[in-house]
Amino acid sequence: MTLPIYAYGHPILRQKTEEIDTNYPDLKSLVDKMWETMYNANGVGLAAPQIGLALRLFVVDASPFAADPELSEEEQQQIKQFKHVFINPSIKVFQGDQVDFNEGCLSIPDIRGEVTREDGILISYYDLDFKYHELELTGLASRVVQHEYDHIEGKLFTDKLSPFKRKILKSKLLQIEKGNITVDYPMEFPSKQKNKL
């Protein structure tokens, strides 16, 4: 079942998220819906706040990046198999060089921008069976995970853009908040919420 993705400006995207315990009801079903929603929107990652839940949970499948000719063969192989569910993740270490990359977000359609992030991270998390893992990531895998991790910290990639770039995008972001955009996947807009009250 495809869920609506919550758009820029919705308060849930800035909310503090809660840890998930082993008794969380229908967690596997929720994760299945997140995968379906993400694939339906042609995304490579989706965090729980983007579907209206203030939970420390996100899913990532970076395999679409494997076709990037600029990646080394080794990186293409790593990305091709990079599909994970992250429950209660915590980034322990940011490391490596600062690298720029043009990012976008399913909650902020039709907007992209150069975002600087550290090239590597060490992240701990639980999988769907609540097994504990630690992963050291670099390159695109690290970037995709950092982007989704920001979501569960109440941050968006637009927060990392230069003040000048944010000023340029201000009217476009306002149109997204108002729901004055056309997207080919279901979305929940903050302005529509106000109309329901």
C-alpha cells in the first residue's frame, strides 16, 4: 500500500523522533509500506517522518546509483547491493573529506542543490529482526544514509544550502507548502491540513 509523502513545510518533518521498541505493532508491515511508497516515487531512501510518523526509522536502496558511470567498479558493486532498514540508528563518527553532491528529496519535489557532507560515517542501527549492527560507509552509500538520518533529526537538505541559494528557492518552497505543484506520487501538504481543521 502506497502512503502519501509529507511535503516541505509540514511540522512532522521538524519533529523530534522517538525510538522504536521490539513491541512496536506491525513494524514489518510498516516497513513494507515504506518500501512500496519509496519505489512508487522513484526514491532511494525514505524516513518515517516523510510518511507522517515521528519514529527513528528509515529505509535505503541505493541501487539506482549503480549505473552512474563516474563511480568506480568497486563502488558500483557496493551501491548495487546497498539495501537496508535502519531502526534506531545513531551516527557515531563523521569522517573523511568534505564532498559536494547535488541532492534532492521526495518531500521537496523539483528542487535540487549542492550539499556538502563528510565522505564517511560509522553508524549503528538495528535491523528488522532487532539485530544490532555497526556499518562504516563511504561515498554515495554514506551520503544517502546521512540524508535520511537528517530526516529523523528534523533536518532537511535545504537547511545545508547557502543562504543565497535558500533565498532563490524561497518562492518555490512556498509553492510546495501550498500544494501548488504537480507530482506523480501521493503527497500530504501542510496547507491542505489547515483546510481540514
